[in-house]
Amino acid sequence: MLRPFTLTLLCAFILISAIPAFAVPAGRSLTFDKAAIGPVEFEGTLHNKAADKGCATCHNPNTFPKMKKGGVTITMAKIYAGEQCGICHNGTDAFAAQGTCNKCHVRK
């Protein structure tokens, strides 16, 4: 028979593992509208399909630690240096960020 503490831990683990693993789940998106050249829409379905490297590729203490919009200041300098979005948008894993501004930044 399971002890009450063990049973509580087991229930907590089951509940936590049922929470979606992605910060922006499929069917949802985040819009980042601070850039002067136009907003960027981070589309959950597209990025979840492409995220075969695992969540920790982006959600780690050095990149996007809080999984919260506005938790990190995103800059093109960092992206071009292979940080932040540039971890994947390097021309190998996904289209290169440099020289393809209109793929992310959309003027409306």
C-alpha cells in the first residue's frame, strides 16, 4: 500500500505531466510588437512542429528562462550572434534571420 506522501507525490507528478510542455502551444501565438520595422508573430503550431531539438534548446537559464513574454529583451544582435531565435534561425536548422527580415517582421 502506498503511503499518503508517496501517493500525493504520484498525483502531483501526473497532474504536472498533463500540462502542455510548450510555452506557446499549437493553435496559439504571441505577438512581439516593439520592433520599429514591424511586429513579429511567434506562431505556436509552426514552432512546436519544428522544435525537434527539445524545449531546453530555447527554455533554459541563458536563453528564455521564464517562458513568459517580456521576460527577455530580444535583439537582432543576439539573434545574428546565434543566440535567442538565432539558435535555430541560422540558415541550417531554419531560415537564416539575417537578410530575411520580412519573414518574421510584418508591417501591417
